[in-house]
Amino acid sequence: MTNKKSTAQGKYYIGLMSGTSADGIDLALVDFKDPKQQTRLVASYYQDYNSAISEKITSLYQPGSNEIDRAFHLDVELAQLFAQAITALLKQENLSASDIIAIGNHGQTIRHRPTGANPFTLQIGCCQTLATLTGIRVVGQFRRKDMALGGQGAPLVPIFHQQLFAESNEANFVVNIGGIANITFLPAQNAKSSILGFDTGPGNALLDDWFLKHHASSDDKFDRDGAWATTGQVNQTLLTQMLADDYIKAAAPKSTGRECFNLAWLAQQLSSFKEKSNSPACSAVPNAVPNAVDIQATLLAFTAQSISTAIMALAKQAKVYLCGGGVHNSALVAALTDNLNRSGSVYKVDTMQALNIDGDILEAMAFAWLAYAFDHNLISNMPAVTGASASCTLGSEFLP
């Protein structure tokens, strides 16, 4: 497809994000027209998923029966939900479809296989259905061209983070703790390092799944503020084993998803831990598998340490800005901050709110920017991040 500079009428772009936590839809209404302020968040909107939709999404993270039918019925169903959310946002802001230049639709990732033979990625939430229902042009399928060029197709947001920190002279990290955690490293302007970004491993995914397994009747879908985790004890042997996972140890570029870090992965870790503890060479108490709350505490430490280790390997002094749902887990933030403080290096940890940016909506803003970049023929992938063989403009266009 040959991109042409947009001649579309309208004022704003909408960025749409449905993350690996499968908890709901984030929408960002963004203005890129003010040259003095390249990116301005005009408004945001969040619509959560009911438990049935969340279950439909998460059930597709792993191979199962009748996958194709289930995936592509959900492809259309999610597009309908996306359209309803956009209608609600427009009503909230007293706008009409004609006020919107385009929707940047990330969609919902249900499978991401960036390595091995014939790598692929799959995001559902049909762009054509969304365009038809809303009457608004949609730009989507942002990952595919990068993967066609040999890249991982993820993460996509570091180039947007670069725009936000263009005036900064210091080294900065943006840490997004969603279902999967990812970091963007923006080196100091006089440094010889290049911008990097990659998934560090699980963010909230394992914490949420393990909590729900043991609190099925809870009104919360997650361990609020890490309250349950803080009543347990970290099992250092199990933590060390988790940190030895091949993905955690792999060098960037790399990306992962809930199809890798899930309850099946955890069951395998616990089984391996039990086998080792029962071996004659081990002095541990036989069958010393931690109890449920200690496993939760260890999972929280695993998320915090996999993130902090990645940060410490890239810079010894930097500002670290946190965003994503994990920011609201005070125990997780405290563990991450403590890891960095104990390293002997100099890190200042804060949230994106310190920059007057809503960290909960940052990824949705990034997909609004990717639609803007598509319309203006801007380079929107970063080969240094994804491993692609060339720079390119990402996305495909879908007309109403």
C-alpha cells in the first residue's frame, strides 16, 4: 500500500487500546495540530469488559478447541464494543464522527509468535467493521509490516515515547506495567547509546491470574494494591528459578505475551521446583512447594526484579517513569523502587503523572500517533527496538 498525505477532514485522532490484561477498552482523543505542543490529550474514555468477554479473550491466549470460529466471532464482537465505546466518547465530548480524522486501532492481541519458523502476530477487533459502524476511517494492523521486515512487531510505543521526551537531555525510562511489562530506554542526548525498548516479562498477568484462581468470588479481578501479596513471604529459591527463564535471560530485541506467561507456565515452574526440592541432592524440605499467598508474593517480586534488572543493565543513572495498570499496585511499585534504590545507582522513580500525562491512557495515545504517522508518511517503527531490517511507516487503512 502506498501512503499519501492525509487530506481527511476533522480535528482529532482517536487511539484505541485493548491490552493483554483483557480488562477493557482505553480511548484517547488526541490533537496533533498545535506546533508548539505536538501531542495534546483532549479527552479519554474507558469501558471495561464484563467477565464473559474477558473470558472469551483470555481463552484464546492458548491453543484450544474450535479456535478459528471463536477467534473470528470475537473479532467482530470486539469491533462492535469498540464502536460503542467510540460513540460514548463522542457523546461525552459533544463531537460527531466528522470531527475525527481517523481511529488508530491496536486491537486485542490474542497470539504473538515473533520467533521461530514463519513468525506471526494476531490482533482482533475487526478494523473494517469498526470503520463501517462508526463512519470513521480506521488505521490498524500496525505490527504486521515490521514483522514482514524481520522484526518482532513489538513493542511499538518507544517511538512515541521519543516524541514525548524530545526536549529532555537526561536518560529516561518509560516503564509500562500492563499484563506484560515493557520498557523504553531513552539515553541522554550526549550518550552513545541508542534508544531501546522491549518486553521485560510479566507485569500484572501472573499476579491477576493467580489471585483470581484463589479468589474466584472476589469483587476485584486483581490483587488490589498488592494487599494479598504483602501477607506472604517471597520464596527466594523459586524466585531465582523464575528469573532463570529463557525469555527473561534473552537479549533484546524481544517481545512476549500472555500465551507465554500464564498459569500453565506457573504450574511448570512449581512442578520443577517440587522436583528439585525432592531430589537427594537438595537439602530443602521435601514437597516444600510454597503456599498460595507465598507464591503471590514471589510473583510480585518476579515482576519487580525482572523490570529492575533490565533497567540496571542499561543505565546507572536515569529518571524512571511508570505507567499502566501496575502503577496502581502500591506493593509492586514499592518493590520495584526498592530494587533500584538498593542497586547503588541513581534512579528517580515517578509516574507519568509527574509530567502531566495520564499513564493509564498513554498507550492509547501512542496508537493515535501511529495513525497520525500513517497519514503523514512518518517513520513509525524502530529497527533498533524490534530488530526489523528497515524503517517504515506502519499500518493499513480501512474506509467506512
